[in-house]
Amino acid sequence: MDHSIVDLRSDTVTRPTEGMREAMAAADVGDDVYGEDPTVRELEERVAGLLGHEAALYVPSGTMGNQLGLRLSVPPGGELLCDADAHVLCYESGAAAWYGGIQTRTVLSSRGLLDPDLVAAQLRPMTRAIAVEQTHNRGGGSVYPIETLRELRRVADEAGVGLHCDGARIWNAHVATGVPLTSYGALAGTLSVCLSKGLGAPVGSLLVSSTERVAEGRRLRRSLGGGMRQAGVLAAAGLHALDHHLVRLADDHARARRLAEGLAPYADSSATETNIVRLDLSDAPVSAADLASKAGEEGVRCNATGPSTVRLVTHLDVDDAGVDRALAVLRPLLGC
Ligand SMILES: *Cc1c(COP(=O)(O)O)cnc(C)c1O
């Protein structure tokens, strides 16, 4: 592995492995807008089955998967409840409001994880859905305990509203906790899952739900320009990722914990549950922006996520030597 750059900005920066490229080159393809791409169909069936749902729809991005999921539950003028740090709110360019006419209302949370009692207290007639994020990105890769999700589902059912799971990193939650993917899947009416994060595919996410909802999602996908033709070349990367890169997410989690331990007291290793390390630099001798720029000059890339917060993400292209290198650069800058 090339260690001239250790890129900890995101788990989206991975490049396809040789094996993945071979699988892509060998993919059987057809026109997916005609429903004729066998590799896309295989991926959709495989992912639906993994989550215990009837159907899935291959989409170009997690953002599109989320937005389709929200629109299937919330009509224009309806309300979505989510936490204030939710990806659907912070990083999707206003799409819920812009394309869906959806009003979002936020519920306070700790590390991005909604408290079912607080959600129940905020429900009102115009609320049509609740969104959760598994694992939680801005929450530092935090994992929703399955009991909390069960409670949220109960709250949603009692109010007759939908529960959407932004499962971009649901794979990490599954590997970290051992909770079966089908158990997570059973609690959400719609899910979006990403193949382009820790699983290391270059492109691709899926919307997962019932046959009926996915059929409507397919129509909405077309209206957003998300109908793709010989997409089997890309779907093959996703199938390869599920075969080869799922179990190894545990390595990313161990490396994230090692990073957090080495960066105490600015990181909390006990709060590092998956592949994301959150640094709190409130009491550090360097600002988040300065740390990111100085580390970058030494070949260790990370993202400032606020004036005094930095995010480090482990993935397929960061090995043990990369973690050593990152610690050797970051520790002196932080004086720890
Ligand atoms: C990355 C991510 C997405 C999807 O992002 P795209 O760049 O649109 O694929 C959705 N939710 C979360 C929590 C994410 O981290």
C-alpha cells in the first residue's frame, strides 16, 4: 500500500481493488431502464434479501436513496422528524424541501441518536415520517442500539408514520454489534444503504423496501435523472464488495479504536464504536482547520467538521502502517 498519503477524510476515497476491477470488466450487462441488466437485478435481489425486504432499487448515490425513501413516506407539505445532525438535513443540499416539498423538524439528540420519548413528544398530525441514521456520521460513527430502534418503531407505528433508515453505514453497525442485518431491516419501512463507503465500491447505493414502494421509487428515480443503462458494470463492484469487504470492516473498527487511543484526550476510544473517530479540540493547542492543513502538508488528510472538531475515518485503503503514520504526524501537532 502506498503510504505517501494517508487519507482519513472519508471512507468514500477508496479506489477499486484489482479484483473489483476484474469483476466489473466481466459483468454481464443490459439496459437497466428496460429492466434488462442481469447484474443490477442480482444486486438488487441480493441486498433486499440481506435486509429481509421484498425489493431494492439501485441508485447512483446515498443521497438519491435517502430522498426517494423520504418521498415515499412524506407527501409535499408533510413533516419529517430527524436529529439536527442528520445527513438528510446537513449534506443533501436541501433536496427534501426542494424536490420533495418536505418540511424537516429537528429533535435534539446525543451523538445523533434520537430518544424515542422526545420523538413521541414532538409528533403532530402533519408528521409523516421519522428518519434515523445507522451508523451516525456526525455522531462519530455511533450505533443505534437495536432496543432504541424497536422503541422508535413502536412510536412510529402508534402514530401511523413511516420510519426511514439512512443506512449508509448499516454494514458497520452490523459488524460492530453482531445484530443481524435482517433485524435492522425489519424495523424500517424504507432504508438506503451505500456500497461506496466502507465496502469500497466506486459508486452505488440502494433503496430497500416493499415491492410496491420500490416500484414507485423506480418512477421517482427516473424523474430525478437516476435511470442508468448498462449499470451492471457498476453493480458488479457492489456484488464484489459484499463478497469480499463486509467482514473486514472489523479491521477498520480496530484501527479507528487504535487511532482514538493514540489521540487521547482529544479522542474518546470508548465512544469510537465503528470506523469514525471524532476529535474534540476545544482544549487543544491547535484549531481544527490548522490541524487539518498542517497534517495535510505531511501527507495525512483529515476533515475539520467544525471550528474545534475533526473527523478521521478508516477504510479499505488505510492499513496498520497507515495508522502508525497518522499517529506519528497528528500526535506532535496536538502535543499528546
Ligand atoms: C455518505 C452518506 C450518505 C450518502 O452520500 P452520497 O454521497 O450521496 O452517496 C448518506 N448518509 C450518510 C450518513 C452518509 O455518510
